[in-house]
Amino acid sequence: MLAITSALVVFDGPATPQAREVIITAILAAMWAAVALKGAAAGRFKPGGYLGLRVYWTAHSRLAWDRAHRVLGRVLFWGGLGGLAASFVMPWPASFALFFATVALAVSLALLESWRTWRDDPDRNGGGRPPGSVLRPATK
């Protein structure tokens, strides 16, 4: 469906100006809904998995991972719901710009929170070992 509506917008053939606005609004609403759903699921991302905010300090501190994704999830969820509601009343260029600003704000706040938490975490793994690895005594 997204491909068909995108083709209607790009090729501009059968779409009247009013239909084009409805299609663009529907695409933006779907983008906002996806952001809200990702925000709702962000707290369940497993450390070291394919999804999530993967930087040095989240890879070396479970506490930093958890707090970063809690912040990321909340900002994306509430921003996504607000953007979804606003996408029906604001012009599409403003909604599109607000979409990218919301994602950038969420990632920035999560990075800041994860770095602060990692820095203060006494259990952080500063030795460069992957999380969960076990130090074994040297053998002769």
C-alpha cells in the first residue's frame, strides 16, 4: 500500500491535489505510528542484539543500556503519539520536520543518559571485554 501511494505521489498522474494531500498525510501518520510502536518496544530490546542504541558505553554497562532505552522509548512513544495527532492538523512539511526533530531529540537524550550512567556505574566493564565474559586466572 505504501508503494502504491508513493507511486501516486511521485508520478502525480491519477492523484488530484486533494487526494495527494490525503496520501501524504496517511504516509506521515504511518511513520508517526511506527515511531510510537518502536518507542513502546524500546525497553524490551536485549543488550547486544540487532536493535537498540549500540555504542561503547551501552555495550559495556547493562545499567547504561537499560536507562538509555527507557529514555529512548519514552521520548519516541510520547513524541510519536503527539506527532500522530498533529500530522492530521499541521501541514505535511512541518510534520516531516517534526518527525526528524523528534527522532534526533530521542537519540540525543538517550546517548546523554547512557553516557552519564556508564560513567557513574561501578560495575561497568572498562577492560574492553564483551559484556558477560568471565575473567579466568592465567594458567601455567
